[in-house]
Amino acid sequence: MSALVEIIQGIGGIFIGLINVYIWVIIIAALLSFVNPDPYNPVVQFLHRVTSPAYAFVRRFMRTDLNGLDFAPLIIIIALQVLIVILQSILY
């Protein structure tokens, strides 16, 4: 039975790692939005494709812009950090 627990903890650790990677993708995309990058750059297009569904999901439920600043990335990062804490408390 302990082997099953270790497998579940390993899969959970991989999932937490993927969430951390996505948090960094959101941070990079948010920072790039301040410098107005070339929209035809493949990296910029990738970041937009990966982050825009999450932004749209948050914007569907609440207003995220305040005085020209979009707080959707911050809301998503906080929610993902809460998810990480919950998953770590369940797994370990």
C-alpha cells in the first residue's frame, strides 16, 4: 500500500511542479505586456495562447481592470499558490 501512496505523491509533485512552471509563464507574460513586444514573435504568441484562456476565465467572473492595470495575472497567481498549498497539505 505504501508504494501506491508514493506513486500518488510523485504524481502530485509533478502536478505541483507544472503549476509552478505555469505561474512563471504568467509572470513572464505579464512583464512582457509592459514593454509592448512584437506580436509576431513566436515566444510572445506562445505566451498569449497559454495565458489568455486563464485570463478569460477570471474575467468572466469578476472585473479585473482598475485604472488601466489588469489584475487577472495576480488573481490567477494567488489562486494557483492557494492550490499548491492545498495539494501539498493533502499529499504530505
